[in-house]
Amino acid sequence: MEKARLRGNLGPFVLFIKPLHMNLLGITIDNSIFKFQYEEVFMKIRKMGKRLSFIMLGMLMVFLIGCAKETWTMFRHDAQHTGRSEYVGAQAANEKWRSITGGYVQSSPAIGKDGTVYVGSDDYKVYAIDGATGNQKWAFTTGNKVTSSPAIGSDGTVYVGSLDYKVYALNGATGAQKWAFTTGLYVKSSPAIGADGTVYVGSDDGNVYALDGATGTQKWAFTTGAAVTSSPAIGSDGTVYVGSTTDHNVYALDGATGTQKWAFTTGAAVTSSPAIGADGTVYVGGADYKVYALYGATGNQKWAFTTGSMVGSSPAIGKDGTVYVGSEDNNVYALDGATGNQKWAFTTGNKLYSSPAIGKDGTVYVGSEDNNVYALDGATGTQKWVFTTGNKVFSSPAIGSDGTIYVGSWDNKVYAIGD
């Protein structure tokens, strides 16, 4: 992203490059988590009105409208994998629609600027679904199951992996293939998109790949010691963080070159995907039953919290730094991000692989193998509502701009849950 400042008397619109952030009229705007309030922006505009031309105001309005349309463009919402939305999610468990695919929906939805919902299915297809009606817009057929979750580029391109060993780039409007990149084995990992459009993704062939988003050309590949089913997260400085399975490591890689910065060894496989806090702390779960907090710069351990079973769920990070994560011990945990101390635990009826999503009001949404999707009070863990699907929920919820919760189920369906 770019950092823009307006200065001077009708002066130049000066651009300063800084990935992922903008400082507009002194108000921070994050491309992933929009922190501005329209009232604050327009109050500043009003005060500066005599110094701003109508053209510049028009440009600003277009920019703000474009920003407001961003919703949930990749697995875990943003490149840092915070799982936190700028919108308040559904307050009631009403089914708005269900869309039927031909297989389990383990993939997690992504939401385009126009509200289109993109998701993969075990029927080998990637679907584009109208977010308002549930009607299918298009379906693209790959060569195997699609458990990877789509990511949407700034131009609307949809990137997704398949168990046919490939990473695909699809036209978001039509579903037409732009390119396909072939790895050496299954692609279960979900792509993340860097500030320059680079696509980062893991493969069961043991590699983490950096691909040119426009062409699919490989920029670099980093070889770990095992399959990479974890999905990369990208720090504010471009560092790529990702887990690996049987080598038990969490890696930090230079996003530009693929050079290893550090590796942290856990006690078992890491299929959970890292989340990056505001201070650069990396949070990730392990099959050794633990949730780890690591210093992003060094990989040194800050703390570790032990659950009752494997942690394949990926952490989400609340505004106050609280870390939310599921475990195969049937619990959703809320942990103090600074200390790792448990704030609360909510028990579902089965294992959790689904990763939590957090609404603007702090509500936590998560699926369980007990067939349910839960809405929990982020502060107390108290259940707000529960929605029952027809089978296990591995898919992680996504929150639309109108608060609709989109999630897949092993009953072959994608659900829209709203007020």
C-alpha cells in the first residue's frame, strides 16, 4: 500500500511508499483492518476545506469508498492473519441462504469487494457465490479436492491451491484461468498476498513458494524439512511466517529473497497458521498441544500455553491483544496476548479445527466438529448463539460488510448466517 499526505495550500498530493499502511490527513488507515472513522475524516476535511480543491476531495472520496468495500479477502482476513474484521458480525443465528456443492467444504470463504463469496470444495471446484442471494456465479474445476482457502488480489484475481499439486489464479468476475503453477505435491496451504502482489503459499512437497501474482512465475522457493500445510502470514516488514509438519518448525523467511531469518522448533507438527500481533509477536498452535507466542524478530519464545490436545486451529487476535484459538480438546480458549494467561475457555461438543473470526464488537465466531457454528462474547466466553449445520465444521467463518457470517460444512454446503 501507499502512504499519502495532503499538505500545503492546494499543494501536491505527495505519495510516500510504505507497505500495507496509509496515513491520510493524520489518520492511520490499515488496508487489512480499517481503523478510521468517517466522522473523524470528514471533520478534518471540513477544517481544511479552504486548502483542498474539489478534485482532491473527489479523489479522497473515491479512495475511502474503495477502502470501505474491503471485507475478508483471504484466509484469516488479512496478511497478518489476525482473523479480525472491521464489521460487526451477525447477532442472531438466522439462515439467510445455503449453497450446495458436490463435496465437503473444508475451505474457508473469502469475500470480494462486491460481496461475492469465493470458496473451495472437495468436489474439485472453486465456487463464486452471490453473497446476497447464495446463487452461483461460476464454478472452476481443478484436478482434485480444494481444501485451500482462496485469497483475492487488489485487481480481483482469486488465488487458491488444490490437491492436484497446483496453485491457480482465476479471474474473479468470470472464473477464467489466468495461470496455474505446479508444485511437487498437494497444496493444502492457503495463499497470502504481499503488498507488491507476491503470492506466498506452502505445499506438501516441503516448499514455501513466492509467486509473481500477475504471471505465476516463481520468485523463490524455500525448502523446509516436511510438508507445509500451514498458511503463510506476512509481517509489516514483509517477513513471511509459516509452520511445517514433521520437522516441527515455525519459520521466518525474508519475503523478498526467501532467505531464512530464524526457525523455532516445537514439540510436534505445526499445521496451524501463524497470526501476527500489533507488536510483531507471532502466535501459532502446535500438535504438541501448545499455543506459542514468539518474538517476530528473533523467534525466541515469549510464552507457551498448554491445551488438552493438538492445536490445528489458527489463532485470532482481538483489538486488545487477546488471542483466541481452538483445540482438539473441544475448547475455544481466550488467552492474554502478553502473558499467555487463560482468560476463559468455552467447551463445544467436539474437536475444533476451525479458526475463530472476530467481529468489530469483539464477538468470536468459530465452527466445531459437533456440526455447530458458535458466536461467543469475546470478553467472557458466554455463548451468544449457536447455528447447527448438517455435519462437521472445519471451515473458518468469514464476516461480510453487512455482518453476514459465511462458513462451509462437511454437509457439502456453504451457509450465510445473519440477523
